[in-house]
Amino acid sequence: MTFPPPTRPPTRPATRPPRPELRRPEALLAHMRHTLDFYSPRAHDAGGGCFHFFKDDGTVYDRRTRHLVSSTRFVFNHALAWRWFGEPVAGVAHALAFVRQAHAQPQEGYAWLIDWHEGRAQVLDGTNHCYGLAFVLLAHAHAAEAGVAGAREGMAQTFDLMERKFWQPAHALYADEATPDWRLGSYRGQNANMHACEALLAAHAASGEQRYLDRARVLAHGITQRQAELAGGMIWEHYHADWTPDWDYNRHDKSNIFRPWGFQTGHFTEWAKLLLQLERRLGNAAPAWLHETARQLFDAAMQHGWDDAHGGLVYGFGPDGQVCDGDKYFWVQAESLAAAAWLAVRTGDEAYWQWYDRLWAYAWEHFIDHEHGAWYRVLSPSNEKLSDEKSPAGKTDYHTMGACQDVLAALGIRPPVK
């Protein structure tokens, strides 16, 4: 997916409020609320689901195009609003219903991209992506926790679909994509498996069913141990059908937001966070490699990804350790600060809290829109805004609000009892 150029010169507010102490729960909750207020109520489409395309000031610039990733992440956003701020569960149900009715296809699966107009969906891209199904599973898990009717059953059905269509027992990982009639493609990727691990942890939290936790552990080992051995202990993104690394896939395509070339700084830290969350769920049964690998991945991300000149974490670096994409993406900073908090709590090492504070300071200065709410999506290497499109398809600030929620979880802060 590519993004059109900005329609007006990007600007930022001249001043910003003082940065609060973001190790404190009330500051994290206030930031979540500030971000939610950017999307609510303007994201709500009474005719079905949520709008997906927002300018900096919240103006909706495309009312019809709907992407499966945004549709499912809006379920997460509404569940977060219900969980922490007592907003009506009807918002969660409304967002989930759109996924189940507008994106769902008669031959099973969910359309990747649709045109939604006057209550009808026209499929623009019917490709079945395991990445997309992972978010369908995540959406059902959070909706099930909120008590939405049919969500727990939908969670089980989605997991079953992933197992039937994408699971590859010989490799103990999921394949990546299939045609609308379920002919499997040759591409294999770690990203879909990472988000499947995330969704499975959410499914276990919502249901307590052991099968979800078992599969999450298998995926985590497959990517961060077995596959990482093929890349010097690092996590490569792209693979051939036999799960050998494809070192050239998308080497010259910066526009692909789901399959970028290079080692992804944010995926190192996102895996670090997930490994520690998995470790906590496994309890005494957790193997030592979980927290050891979490530390190694985070430390590698900071070593190769931190920009000493301008601050912030770059998008990616190559096998030679040199930066291959110096742009700064919102989600990379958010996932990394969440991982830093989990490592700080897990290890007691103050250095991780220092990284946490450093990442927040950078984001507070450069990424957060203190006037309108939410985070800017992408900045140049020297932190200039590149577009006035704050949230095109795929971005709902699920990463930024999710990071705050993850930090609260690391600190042992629970939502109010419903």
C-alpha cells in the first residue's frame, strides 16, 4: 500500500505541554484517553464499522475504503475504552459486527480490502492473509473479554480457520497468504506469526484455554529461536516456502508497510515484549530462553536502531548492521517503550527504565499531537513530518494505546472491576 503526498504543508503546534511522569498509571491513562478522544466519536460510522482515514485534525478524507487491519484494530480500541474508561460495550459490538459481516467471505476468510457504500461491501482485494486472521482472532478475543455475544465462538472459529488453512506442521509455523479460493502462496513471513502469537496470548487471557497458550509458545520458539539461528540470532522478516531466508524480498520497495526489507527495529522489541508476556503466562513452566532472548533482542534494537544524532529509533537496518531505512515510525517507538517497561520490571535493571524514559521523551517531543490527539504516523530521519495524514488504513493507534496498556500490565495495574 502506498500513500499519496500531503495536500497541505505539515505543521505542528508551536508549544507542547510539560511531559508528565509516564511511569505513573494516571499519566498513562490520561494519554490513552487523549488518544481515544481523537478517534471518538468521529471514527464511528452509523452505517457500519468505523472510518479509517484521518487527517491531522481528524478530518475523514476517505469514507468508503475499509482495510481489515483497521477494522479489527478498532475492535481493540473500543475494547480498551470499555475496559479502562467504562465506555459502552456497544462500541465493541458495532466494530466487531462489521468485521464479521462486511469483511467475512462466503468461502471462509476475510477480505483484505473492501469498498463500503450504502450498507454494501465490494471486495477490492480478497486475498486471505494470516496476518489479517491474526487480527480477526485478536478482535474476537478482546470482544469476548467484554462479553460481546458470539465473540468467544468467533475466536474459536478463527483459530480453527488459521489451523486448517495456514498451519504447516512440518515447520511448526503459519504460512502467510492465500488466494480468495485458498490456494496457498509461496511467501513465508515472520510478521504474521508474531501477531498470531500476540492474538493467541489475548485468546488465552479471554478464555483460559490451554491450546492458545501452547500454540503461542510454539510460534515464539519457531521464530525467535529456530529461524533466528539462520540470521545470526536476529529476526529476519522474509522467507521462501521452505522457511529459508529470502534476503532480497522487497529490498527496493519502501512502500510496503507490512513486508519491509531489512531487520525491523520495532519487531525486535515487539517480540521482546511478547516473550515476557508469554513467560508471565507460563509461570513456573516458562523456559529460561524467553527472558534471555527478550533482553538480547531489545539490546540489539537499541544498538542498531537508536539515532544518536536526532533521537528515536529508525525503521530498519540491513544484515551489515547499517541503517537501511532511517525514517521514524510511531509504532516502533511505542512497542519499544512497552518492551523497556516489561524488561525493567522483569530484570530490575534500571537501564531499561532509562530507555523507557528516553523513548517517551522523544515521542512526547516529536510524535504526539498534543493539540488534536493521537500520534503522527511517520517522520523523516531528522524528525520532520512527511504527511498531514495522521491515520491512513492500518493505523488506529492500537500500538500507542496498547503500549500504555502493556506498561500498566507490566506494573501489575488492573482495569476497574466491571
